[in-house]
Amino acid sequence: MLALVVGNLVLNNLSALAMGSVSIVFLGSFLVVSVKNDNKGMMKWIFYNSNQVSEK
């Protein structure tokens, strides 16, 4: 049985399965974007832009 009960919230098996599968897809896409993202370039861009604003 996959049904989810939290306090007064009751989800049937189909709803719990749908929410679980959507959550797994979201986490997977989040991980792919995080791995493929250029963090160093993004940080340089953020700090370069903040330095330009503070100098004006």
C-alpha cells in the first residue's frame, strides 16, 4: 500500500504515485542542471556586475 497519510491529509495510491514520480523527475532534472551549470563563470559574472554597480 502506497497511500500517504499526514495529519488530516490523505492521498490515495494513484495520487501518491503521481507525486512521487514527479518529485523524482524534478530532482533528476535539478541534478543534471546543477552538474552542467558553469558555476565559476556565473560567480565571476555576479561579482563583476556587483563591482561595476558599486563603483558608479
